[in-house]
Amino acid sequence: MDRLEGKVALVTGAGSGIGRASSLRFAAEGASVMCVDLDEASAQATAATIAEGGGSSAALKVDVTEEEAVRAACEETVRELGGLDVLYNNAGVGRAEWDITIAVNLSGVYYGLRHGGALMAERGGGAIISTASIAGLVGLVSSRVTEFPPVDGSGAYIAAKHGVVGLTRQFALIYADHGVRVNAIAPGYIHTPMIQEALGEEEGVAGFLESLHPLGRLGQPEEIAAAAAFLASDDASFITGITLPVDGGYTAR
């Protein structure tokens, strides 16, 4: 399909996992893609894969916790690739200290919504997608809490991802009159390097996580990319302000 033919997309966290899969999917659907990542080499590798397939791409090293860097990346995308029609706020970290988790998973999304959305509004429209999580829709308790104050790192992650859901609704209303649609995706547990690192070598954890999904397995990055491509395309022209679970039934229980 060529649902994104002639469009320009910026993807954060494009060096691996969901971001890489989405960059490749956007390119396969006809978009020129600016691949953004804190790891410059991985962003360049994704851009090179797109170019090898005959697509148009570029790469930037960007720290999404820095508002000026996000604004500059949006403007550089317009200069280098000729526009900005799709923004996928996907960069994220797992369970980390409160400040860094909020900075990457929430502030980084806010900066993208603010500056990418403004450019789109000025240019007559566009589509913004952000990666939320099932953790933005429900609470997660991975183990029994036996220490107080709790030291489980999920608190910041839950707060950030719930924040992404709220920002999605708010900015959908802000930009509605300007032709910019704003949506989010709430993945379940997905086979990504982040999840693999979290699983480690602990026996039985993978099976436990699979059992949390009624479909009985973890998702693949390409399945999230397919949802992102749909939300970025005109097939979703009457959809804004939603958070779409792509979670194997996790939140249906």
C-alpha cells in the first residue's frame, strides 16, 4: 500500500524496536522518513535500510528531553525532507529513576506535540501519534510490594504513560480546527530490546508475561507499526483524541 505517498514523517526512537519498525513501515507506505534517536548510529542504520530499499530518509541525533532539540528536529525535517506531515513520538525508556522517566516518556512527547503540531497547523494539517502503553490505561503490579516507601520503578512509568493519554486528548482538541489529528497507541508487552533487557535471564518471566495477554503471546514491533501507519494515514481521517490498545487483549480483562 502507498497510504503515505508524498508525506514526510519524523519518528523518534527510530533506532530500534517499535521506532525502527515504524520507520520502515512508513517508508514502505511511501513516506520520506526522518529517523531520530539519541543513538546516532542506530538512527543512521535505520535511515540506511530505508535508502537501500529505494526510500527517502535522513537521520538526526536528538535528545527528546531537550525542548529546543525537539523543536530544531522538527524544523530540520521540513528543511531537509520538504515538510512534516506525520510525527511519531515514540522514544521512551523503561523503569528508571523518576526524573529521567518523566523527562523522556512524558516531556519528550509534550515537546513533540507542541512544536511538531505547531508546524503542522501552520502548514495546514497532519497526524501525530504517540506511544503510550497499557500502563497508561491500567495499573501494573509486577510483584508484591514488601518495602515502604515502595521502590518499584513502575510508578514513574505509570504516571508518564497516563500523562501521554491525557496529552493526546488535550492536543487533539487544541489542533482540531487546524487539521491536525492527535492519537496514541497503547502497546501491550512487545518483543523489543527494552523488554528483552528487562526480562534478563530470569526463568519463567517470558511465559508469565505471555500469559497476561489473552492471545497468549507478546506482540511484535511490526504490529505496532501497522497501527501507527493506519493512524498516520487518511484511512484514519475521522479519528482523533483516542488511545488505541494494541495489546493482545490485555486491557479487555
